Amino acid sequence: MIAKIKRGSAGTCVVKGMLHINKLGFPVFAMVFSFVVVGGAPHGAEKAVAGDDTGRQHIQWGKSLFNGKAVCFGCHGQNGDIRSISNGQVAQLNPSPTDLRAPSDKSVRQLYLIVKYGIPGTSMPPLRDTEKFSSEDILTLIAYLFDLQGRAHPLELIASQAVRPHTDTDVAMAKLCEQEDMGKFDRKEHCEQRYAKRYLDLLIGRPPDIALDRYAQIETICEHIANHDLDSLELCYRAEYTATRQDK
Ligand code: HEC
């Protein structure tokens, strides 16, 4: 299948990123996209949308990335409509891709971390190719995700909240960063690079397949057991998620 993609011209840049990600351990991702690329690249992905409302423009830009070169549509559906997915390989993904139009309990920061770093242990891939995607691209994707849920957020607000520590885990991480000598590095950026990837499971909050009330229970149990030690917290959450999934 991969050989087949390599010959295709329409999706060349997509394919490069895909193989790279595949090397990092996302075989399913490559499998899914071999279908998408062979099926034809989307149109108009690179076009900026005219109009005087800058908020709308950012959302439109995010939308064109979503349905274009960021290939989110391959798993979440064209325009976030999960029903438009007819690819059997996507249907078999476990956990299955989230319906991004359904109201979500995720904060701006959580969505930012999910889009930038992916969700470990699932087929949700990271978008960390900094040559193809700028930080602003990520922010416009988030603006689009909120728009899909019928909630508009100005880009400035998204930009400031994307780096604002707010969960217990975030605050504990920020404290660790404060104690370190960052030298010439930008503290927020460096802290994120150093800790956010490691504690991603904790930072991105409730996985869609864990019920809200069960998640609240897990939070209480783990906070009690781990007492703000990040490594113990991580172990506790992971064990509770696994146990919950086995109970089903
Ligand atoms: C290869 C398939 C795949 C691709 C491509 C993909 N996703 Fe996902 N995504 C998933 C899966 C699977 C989940 C659910 C993971 C879980 O249950 O924890 C998910 C979850 C998410 C979530 C979390 C939703 C919530 O409220 O919990 C967001 C946000 C998201 N994806 C956005 C995106 C965006 C934006 C893109 C494109 C940059 C993208 N995804 C590309 C498979 C994919």
C-alpha cells in the first residue's frame, strides 16, 4: 500500500509526514491514509478565505487545514462530520475517532496539547511538523474545533489560554519549571517541551471512552494517592483507565 502511495503525486507532502509518523509507531495512521491519499487529495486546502471578519477568517483557515493538509478529515470526517467516514479501516480503530461536533469538556489548553502532541496509545497523531505547520496553524485549528461545537472563541483568547497552566497537573508542572534554571530559554515553551509530552495523559483530561462520573472518581482517588507527585499521579491514572476499560 505504501508503494502505491509513493507513486501518487497529489498527496506527496501528506505522505512524507505520514511515513515519518509511521516510523514513530503509528502504523494504523499510515494504513488509514493510504486510503485517503489514493482516494484523492482534497481541494482548496491552501486558499485563504476573503472577508473582513478576522475571527471568521481564522476559523476558515483552520477549516481548510482540517479538510486539507492536516488530514484530520481522514479520521474525523469532512467538516468534522464523523458520519461521512465510509472507510472500514477507520471504523475499526480502537478507540474510535471522537465526534468533534459533540460538545466537549476540553479546555483550550487541552485541545492545544491534543492537536500538537496527539493522544498517546491511540491513533490520534501529533501535528508537530514545524516546517509544515506553524503555531498559528494549530491555534486556527482550535478555533475551528470550537466553531464545530457552536462556540466561537477569538484567536487572541485561544493564543493566551493555550499556554496557560490551569489543571492541577499543569500547576504542579509549572512549579517544577519555576524551580529550574532555564537560562536563555523561553520558560513556557521549554517547560512545555520538557513536561507536557511526558505528562500528556494527565494534561489532556478525560478520554472520551471514560464516563464523566467515573473520571471524577478517578481524579479524586489519584489525587489522594499521589499527593501531587506527578509520576505517581501518572501511574494511578493509567492503572484506573485500564481497569475501567477491562470492566466494560
Ligand atoms: C488516524 C486517525 C486520526 C487523525 C488523522 C486525527 N485524529 Fe483526532 N482522534 C483520533 C482518535 C482515534 C481520537 C480518540 C482518542 C481517544 O478516544 O482518546 C481522536 C481524538 C481527537 C480529539 C479529542 C476530542 C475530545 O474531546 O476528547 C481532538 C480534539 C482531535 N482528535 C482533533 C484532531 C485534529 C484537529 C486532527 C488533525 C490535525 C486529528 N484529530 C486527526 C484519530 C485521529
